[in-house]
Amino acid sequence: MTPRTPSIRPTSLRTHRCGDLRREHIGQLVRLTGWVARRREHGEHLAFLDLRDASGVVQCVVAEHIDARSEYVVSISGTVRARPDGTINANLATGEIEIGEAEVEILGTAEPPPFPIDQRADAVDEGLRLEYRYLDLRRERMQRNLRARAAVNSAMRASMESQGFVEVETPLLVPSTPEGAREFLVPSRKEHGAFYALPQSPQLFKQLLMVAGLDRYYQLARCLRDEDLRADRQYEFTQLDIEMSFVGVDDVLAAISDAVLDAAEAVTGTRPGEIRRITWREAMERFGSDKPDLRFGMELVDLGEVFSATAFKAFAGSGAIKGLRVEGAASTYGRNQLDKLTDRAKSLGAKGLVWIKVAADAALESPVAKFFSDAERDALLDATGAKEGDLVLIVADEWHRACEVAGTLRNDLGRPPVHEGPYEYVWVVDFPLFVGQDATTGRPLPGHHAFCMPHPDDLERLEDEPMSVRALAYDLVLNGWELGSGSIRIHDGALQRRVFHLLGISDEEADRKFGFFLNPFRYGAPPHGGFAVGIDRLVAILAGEENIREVIAFPKTQSGSDPMTGSPIAVEPSHLAELGLKIIP
RNA sequence: GGUCCCGUGGUGAAGUCUGGAGUUCACGCCGGCCUGUCAAGCCGGAGGUCGCGGGUUCAAAUCCCGUCGGGACCGCCA
């Protein structure tokens, strides 16, 4: 991380911070405060205390016996001096100096911590770490992560300010809206039976700020979604949320790119190059994902041509046939593992998985090889580039599913850990306006949300071929994680009604559900669009963490609890009564 | 709602498949020794409801069922 070294004034309790001391301080009488990180005793008349504060660690030499144990909070006075020859510690930033003739005053004693306060705690049960999060956060790794997060926030704010964005805070108590993620509800005390919702995002408010003429809005916004938690998902998370007026797609991407690249540079010290773009269609075709991880190859191979006239029933008539070449895996994948891969494919919704091992002389080893003609075999090897010793996996299904399943297998088999390799940012553009259809009504379902602008080139097909219409919607992806998404919004009432009608939402229903949001657009709404970047995910990847809990000070477990506070917890019956609530056992 | 993995002195791990005395290793903790260490070293010691409950068995950390907690994933996350 680029060391941002704010000048820390002395306080009434200390003259310096431990980690700031260097050769230039030699000779100075200093007073330090911090925690005893480690103690090395050499009898009555020599002991080394490693003193730790937020800035780092410094070695103090104590000549008299003092009972200062691990994690005791102490004040140490002494003179900075050069370490004797041969005792310099190159692994320590302060390793050239030490505090000599240190006098120790114990400010507070400490029980032995339930786990070590050093890198060894990386292996400690995470539930225990979360129960004692205040001790976990003392550790260098967590301090580094929280500071990286602060650096990201700071860089993003600076970027937004320099681009003319205005920070506006939007409400946390908002109306419940029918679409989207499950909401957390907050009961109204004054109107029993009525509820606020906590915002999934400030979406509606930020668009109203455009109607209001703010021109450019941003916020480091807390968002809350009552959906199951994952490595990259918490109930509450933070987004850099922006909205801009009088812009097209390129303008929004440029604004966000600036902020994200600035943030990345603030953490890593290196500014990534311009973020490349890929269309959604191409991402699905080549990587089988709308959040492709571009750090590795193993691109999907379209085998529709190869098997266009195949006799193999499982392939014939499929919407798409996608192949995946796994180099050198023929010998390492036994029957058991191949069965597991097949189960994985099925759990992802595929009808099955075809596996083919390439043996000597281009012979195919597979339960279904007998269905392939020689020409198909040659074309398959040619298309995939598979050679002896390689494994080829093939998924045949409806186009989207075939791509998705093959893409997930690609990730399963080839994806490096998130902290390895380069940072591969990519804009995924031209998302479809609709994804899939409602099982009962057959109506198309919105891809991003119902207020997303259709691609102008596709507008004429809106009613006739809605599923082929692209949206002015885009995602930012980093190393296979979706960092955020956004779109140009519909600002025209007539077009909005056309989209609603396609979604099966009548004027009356639209007015009932979104009236407070749509009516303002009758009073002059500028063309506008926006984006939101998931801060937790960005920081996690930049910090080399595989889980966003590692970059959140006080996260929840996967089941949504907080082992430190015990939340969620039951409340007093009187509390419930005041809110007009009753618990159903 | 579902699939899978994990739970053993304060911490981390081995032991579980193939039942046989709470066994082992490292760290930490407590005490002693030690004047240049830096995850100090040496000696000694304490510390356990093998997550919990039930079952099978002469015998359960180990096998079976249930349950709780943690994690990964599917569904879900416009």
C-alpha cells in the first residue's frame, strides 16, 4: 500500500508512535505507549519488550525486572539508540534502533488472549475471531485491511469531488418496494401495522436527485439486503453510489473508472491501465459468465458447428454446445472425480455433462465416443485444440444455460485464488434488457431493473422480440467478482410505460407501486444514468482476501449472527407491544 | 429450503475410515534458570464433558440418528 503518512502530533501520553522511529531519532528521549506484543527475558538484568501500537512495533530494552506480560498496556520511556552490531533486525521497519534503558509503567493489565495476536491467528476458527473481534482487529492483517478500506474510501471521495459530484445522504428508513431483494423491515411505532424498509440501495432517491437538478450525486452508501450470505455477500454492505445527468454510457464508465483506478492505486501503489470492455454476449460465449475472470484462459469453445448434424441425441437440437478443454487432466481425473463434475453440472441445472479423454493417436475415451463420427472427432479436436492427455468437457443445453454451466466448470477447474496474478478489470456492457421469463405469466423479467434504458438500436424490436433487446446496462468486474453495476435510466414516461406493459405492469399498478418515484418524472427529468461499486468486494480483492468479512470491522457470520454481540436477540414483550407486534411461535 | 466440509486442553493440528486406558505434536499459559534476543533458549508443571443429546456395543473422540455452532456452494441476491 502506498504509505500515507499523516503527521501524528505528540499527545500528552506519548511523544512518538512505535513504528515511526528510525535512525534519525537516535539520541532522542521518547515516551511511547502501546501493547506488549512479545517479551524475551534473559534473567534479572536484561529483557526485550516488543511494544506495539497502531503504527507498528519497536524493541525496548529493559534492565530491571518488570512483570509486563503479553497484551499489557504500557507506557515506556527511554532513549532511542542504534542497535549493537549484529543485532539489527531486517524484518522490522524499526529494526535498526531500539529503546534503551527503558522504564516501563503499566497502564493496564491483560488476561492472556484466547488466540495469538499475530499472523498465526489466520488459522484460528473464524467464529472465535468474530467473538473477540476487538482482539482480532489488533492484528496486523486486519489493521492493514481496515486501513486499505479507508484509503479506498478516501481516494473515491477525492475522485468524485474532483469530478464535480455532490455527496448527498439518502434515508435509511424508506418505503418497501415490490421488486428486488428481500428487505429488512422496520415497524412504525406511530402506525401499527405499517413499516419502513431499509434500503437495498438508494436507487430511487438518487434518480430523484437528478430530477432535482443536483447534476452529479455520490454517496458511500450502506445497503441492506435480507438474502442469504456468502463469501462476497453480507446483509449490509457499502457502495460507492453515483448518478449523473446529461450523460451516456461512456461518461458513466469514465467517471467510475477514474474513481476505481484511483482507489486501486491508493492501495496497491500501481495504477491499473484503462479498463477494457467486453459485451455481455461475448462474455457469455467465451467465459460462460457475466462476470468473467480474465486472469486465466480455458475459454469455452463453441461446438455447435462441430455437432450440427450429429447422431448423438443428447447434442442434437440443443440451443448450444459448449466445450471446455482441461489441459493434461485426462490422467488426473478418475471416474469418481468425473462423476462429481457431472453432479456439479446437474446441480447447476444442466441435463448432464459429457467428458472425453484424448488418448494416444487422437483416440477418444468417453462413454459417448461411440456416437461420434470420425469427422466429428477430428473437428472436435481441431476446435478445442485438445491433445493427448487432455480432458474435454461438453455441456449441451439451451444457449444461456450451456454457457453458464460450462463457465462455472471453467471457474471450478481453472480459477486461481483471488489474491494471485494480475488485477483484471473489465467492463461488461450491453446486458440484455430482460433475462428469462416468468414461469407462470410468460412475461419477460427485467435484467437489472425496470427503469433501465433499452439500447436505442434495439428499441423497434421492444414489443416483437423483447428478449433480443439490449439494455444500456453495464457491470464492472474484477477477477471474476462483480464489483458493481449500473445503467442509463429511462427518463421518458411513454417509454417507461412501454417497458412496464411488457413486464405486465399496468398504469394503475405502476402508479400504485412506483408512483412516488414516477410522478416526479412528469416535471422535467434529465437524461441520466449511474452506477454503484461494491466497496467491500473491491477492498477484499485489493487486500488479497477471499472473503469480504476480512475487510469489514464487524461482520456477520454466514447465518447472519454476530458472535460478539449475540445479535440478533429477542426483545422485551413491552418493546414489541409498543410497536404493535406479536411473535408467532 | 437443499448439498457438502469442519467441531479433540487457551490456540492450531494428528487420532475418526479400520471402536479397545484422553494418546501425540507444536504454540500459548504458570514456575525456575538465563546479560543481545527478536515467533529467544533450556528445565519443570498445570490444563479435557473429544460441541450437545440419544442409540448400537462388553467397550464410542471413532459407528448410527438427531441437534447446535462455523464454513463453502445451489436456490436466493431487480
